[in-house]
Amino acid sequence: MRKWTIPSVLFLLCLLFLLPDQGRKIQANAEVDSDAAVDPPKVEEKLGAVPHGLSTDSDVVKREAESMSRRNLRTNAEKFEFQAEVSRLMDIIINSLYSNKDIFLRELISNASDALDKIRFLSLTDKEILGEGDDAKLEIQIKLDKEKKILSIRDRGIGMTKEDLIKNLGTIAKSGTSAFVEKMQTSGDLNLIGQFGVGFYSVYLVADYVEVISKHNDDKQYVWESKADGAFAISDDEWNEPLGRGTEIRLHLRDEAQEYLDEYKLKELVKKYSEFINFPINLWATKEVDEEVPVDEDESNDDEETSDSKSSEEEEEEDTEKEDEEKKPKTKTVKKTTYEWELLNDVKAIWLRSPKEVTDEEYTKFYHSLAKDFGDEKPLSWSHFTAEGDVEFKAVLFVPPKAPHDLYESYYNSNKSNLKLYVRRVFISDEFDELLPKYLNFLMGLVDSDTLPLNVSREMLQQHSSLKTIKKKLIRKALDMIRKLAEEDPDESNDKDKKDIEESGESNEKKGQYAKFWNEFGKSIKLGIIEDATNRNRLAKLLRFETTKSDGKLTSLDQYISRMKSGQKDIFYITGTSKEQLEKSPFLERLTKKNYEVIFFTDPVDEYLMQYLMDYEDTKFQNVSKEGLKIGKDSKDKELKESFKGLTKWWKGALASDNVDDVKISNRLADTPCVVVTSKFGWSANMERIMQSQTLSDANKQAYMKGKRVLEINPRHPIIKELRERVLKDPEDESIKQTAQLVYQTALMESGFVLTDPKSFASQIYSSVKNSLEISPDAAVDEEDDVEESVIESGATKDETEASLNMDEVSEEDVKDEL
């Protein structure tokens, strides 16, 4: 035995040394084989596959855990190479610095919705295709695995066969990918991704490894996987639970995309982009609940020790209670975290329903959800309609109860609109200002079009053939909605219509609604008249204003025309800073005496408005502060003009230096001696003041727009009569010239103009005051005593000087301390 012992030991030692080397060789060979397996585009044999799935559960779990941890493609999968254009596309996405990575979730939910739409459509002819139980539930599920950093999105849609996975996710035989790559190279806007049918690849904005598990009714369940390295793999799914039908996408998130593992972030994205998807979107969310658990013996003993100090009477009362409690096990309430499915899109897409089926409460709730305004106020009005024809779309428009505080601050600079654009119930953007003109940007609402491409960009939208049609229909419906709001308001109706509305019982709810609208959004209607020449007359019907006969209420142009005097050919209006100022204007004196109605325009934008609104219903507008006012014919006009011809000619010469174009007899004055009017097509006094107050105004450029000034005199006024007599006696009298100049400057100021030389005007007023007080024109102002002033100045004590210096030093120190 001893003879064989030594050789046996040596033999065993040799085996121990040889086995590690052999193991290394086997491992090296396995690594070479695995490298060869990833080499595209060859289809590899299933080198590592377990034949016929004859593996134990523990082996499956172990192999899957290793694959997941390393994020490697499964060894038994068929390997394929991406199409060259798809590889270019993925390189652009992976290396993109695009900030809005949120779109990946929108794209995946949109694709899931499309898959659900397809299976629902097929089920119309074959009900059995949906299956039974959970398979029949058409829904989208989102689930998080924070430990493994996986985000899963599952749908019970039509699913994909093996051929579909290869075709749709790897080798897209379309020009869409190429077109998208070309567009990316020119514009660099990744938001276009869904437009070209390649929205799935947006997953690589946030993930570096993606699995797609899919089951079609006509095929087995497969797993598609890729690390975005130019290759993908497809294998029979032997690892995951059966889906029944549909698709599940698992995103292994990058380190810089961990924010998408936050439930609140996902809820926010679904609310923003996919709130109105037509299928339920559920999130596997955490929830804290109260649960009763048994109390440990140690805790119960502690409770007994603390109760020993109680009085005997209390102990007797509690003995009976303890006997009852001893029969029941002692418990305590603790917080426990549970998981449950939470519905994220509970607001239904009401625009898909018939307007007759939607209640006012549902419209109000939908508005609050859309505007993110959950107050008690209802929208003033809404319009729900479907457009058919060449372009089909559905829309809901709302008039908010209040205007945003910054509605007009960035009117021409802001691209943001309150109108949301959806394509097939998927939110695209709210930054399109091409769907509605700027003057209607206060409207809330949405447009859902099946004609526009998904993820249409702003540049594409401008060129899209459907845009003009959609915009035209939206404007018409919006203006009809506002017009209807006015028609239903009892305050806007005639006496006969008021009785009908009051009898219908709607007066209380609708009363004053249009006045409220006008106070909030009236400026937008005026801007629309300026900007939209096509709809100018329709917008003019919506104008409201106060007049000399409205008694503080708002009046429309139709109501004004219905009250016009017989023979009145023009619509009279006047512009100014306030109604109170305009009511005292000298331009209205004769008009009010003759019972003519005059419109008050007190908004600065009204001056611009009336430059574009020249007439309404074949009736022209006339500014009563400008030339051309006609108020009937007076038989004495010719005689008056002839009798005052000398005065008007003399006064015109005396005011030559003041840029006065003419002096005429006025037909608009009753109690005022004279006024200054402007030429018909020049600026009014109010407009001059507005333009001069502009921050970047240029006086030199404004000179040519100033209207020619005309002094109109009242031949019946005693001052004018006396001036005529004095001029006839001595036209060269300097005192008469000064008086005429003073009267003109007074009229200039009363007519709303700004005096160019207020000092000269003040001097003449003081001279007039002297004359009325019988003070000599040569009386001088008493001079001050220079001696006393110098004594006071020199008499400042040394102490006062030092005190003032000390105060300066203290103030400087305080400033330093505060700094």
C-alpha cells in the first residue's frame, strides 16, 4: 500500500493544477463565442439555449438575474442588425442634448393607444378577439421598479408578432426615418420624432437598454431587446409571465434619467400630455393606510406599570373594562405602505361626445381642468362643435370669467396660446399661435384633429394645407359664441326681447354677462378690428361703448343706428381720457342741444381703432372734434360768414406764427367763444397727446402726422362780437392782438391740446388779472433785502457748522453699515 500511496498523491496534485487552467480556457472560449454572437448582421444559432425549455425554475431565475444585472442580450436570442438609417437616428437621439426628454412617455402612451384602437376596431367584427377576463380590459398600465431602475409601460392592445417586431422596431421599410434624419440635421428639433412614425426610438433619450415583450393572438410571446449599439435580438419569452395579449416595454433608465422613477413626475407628464387619451391610464402607486396590528407583550407590560399610580376608584372601574379587553387581543394602529392601481386620466374627453349629451356641470369641470383653475366661477360661454369636410376636427372653446393680469403686457411677443392642440387625443403643444389670431388668445380650449400629423412642428404647421381651413372655422365659431353671449343677455336686448327672456326664466343667470365680458376682454375685440380686415364688420357688431344718451349703460352700434335722428348721415363720436371730461367738452354743445347722440371713446386704443373702422352698415363715422361736421343747414350761415369775414381774415394773419391753417365760423358751438379743430385725416388732440407720451417717440417724425389746426369761432358769443368791432376800428391795436392770442391759447387748451409755450400763456393771464384788479401794468415786484440775507448767511455759528458736518459723517457711516 505504501508503494502506491506516493504516486497517487502526486497524481492528485497534478490534477488540481491542471483543472484551473482548463477552466480558464473554457471561460475564454465562452467569451469568444459570446463576442461572435453579437456580431451583426449574421443570424446566430441558439448556442446557449435550453432545448424545448426543459429548465428548472431556479435556472431561469438565475440566468435572468445575470442578464438583467449586466444588461446583456439573452444568449439564446436571434441577433439582427438595425437598418443603417435607424442606426443614424438612434445615434442622434442618444447623443442629443435635447432638454425636453419628457416626450418619450407621450410617444409610448400614444403608441399604446393606437394598439388599443386597433384591437377595439377588430373586435367590432369579431368579439372573441378580445378574450376574457383581464385580456378584455382595454387599458394602459405604468409600473416602477426603483431598485432595478426599470420603468414599464404595458397595454392590452393588438400586440406584435415576431415579424412585426423585426419590421416595426428594427428595419423600418419606410422613407420616414430618412426624412426625420434629414430634418434633424437642418432644424435639430427632436420634437418632430412622432411625425415620421419613429416615435418609439425616443425611449433612448432616457434608457440605455430596452426590452419589448409582446404577444399577438396569432403568434407566441416574444422578447425584443436592444442596447442601442447597432443590434437587437428577438427570442421566445421563457422568462416573463404570459401577457395574454398586448405589449410591455421595459426601460432600463440611465443614471441621469432617474427622475422618471418618481411617481409625481409621471403623474405630471400624463396630466400634461396624455390626460385625454381615450383609454384608462393606471399607475402602480404607493399609498399609506392605517392597519391594526397585535401589541407585543413588552409594550403591554409597560402600559400596566404606568397605570399602577392610578387611584383605587379608577382601578375598580377599569377592572371591568380590562376583563372585556382581555377577551379581545390587544392591537395598535400603524402606518403601512400598500400598492394599488391609480387612474391618472379621470377627465373624459368630452369633445368626442355629442354636445347634447354633455351637461353644463361637465363643461364647467372640463374648463377648470383645462385652465387649471378650480375656483367657483363658471366660464362665461363655451362652444362645442365638430368640423367636417376636407378637414375634420373637433373643438371646444371657452370664454374665461376673468382676463389674465398680463394679457396685454406681451401681446405681440408671446407665442404661448391658451388653445391646446391635440392630434388623435394626444397633446402636441400650446405654443401655436397660428390656430387663432392674437386678439382671440384669451380664449381657452382645445382642437383635436385627425388630419394633422402627430407631433407637427410649428414650422410644419405654418405650411400645412389644413391650417387655414381650421383657423377660419375656429374664428367664425369663436365670434358666433361671443355674439350669442350678447344676444342672450337681457341688458343687451330690446324691450320686446327682454320680456321673452324674462318669461323663459334665464334672465337672472345671463343678466350682465356681456357687460362683464366687455370689461374684461373689450380691448381684444378692438384689436381684432385693427388686425383682422376680413372679420372687421362682424367684430364691429360686438363693440360696446357709452354715449350721451346711454345713462351709463353700454350701447352697440346697431342700437345707436336705431336711435339716429332722421336726416342724420354720420355716426358721431369723440375721443378723450374720460367720460366726465368729454361730457363737458365744447365740441358737444350744439349736438346735445339738437338732441344728437355722440359716442364716448375713452380708451387709448380707440384712436387707432377709428383709423381702421371708417364706416359701419354704410354709415360713416365722424369725429366731432375734427373738420367736416354737418348738423343740418342754417339759412343765416352765409350772412354770418360775410359779416365776420374781416375778423376771420385778420385773426388768421395774427396767428400765422402758431401754425393755424384757417379761422372759420363754427356750427358746433353754443356757449363757448371758440375751439380748435384738426383736419379730417390728421391726428386729433387726444392722439397727439398719446403719441407724445410714447417712450420712444420722435417729435420730428410726428410732425407730418399732426393735423392742420383750424380755429372755429362762435359768431353769437359776446367776446367774438366785441373782437370784431375792435378789429374793425383799429386792426393794428396791440392790446387786441394780445387778447386774440390769449383767446386762441385758451381755446387750444380747452380743446385738449398741449400748449407749446405755457409761460407766455401764464404771463398773459396774470396781465389780465392785473387789469381786472386795476393794477398798473408797470407795477414791479418788491425786491428782497440782500443785506439781511447776507447777515443771516454769515451769522451761522461755528457750532451749527460742526453739527452739520457730524450729521454728514453719521449718515455716511449708517449707509456703510447697511451696505
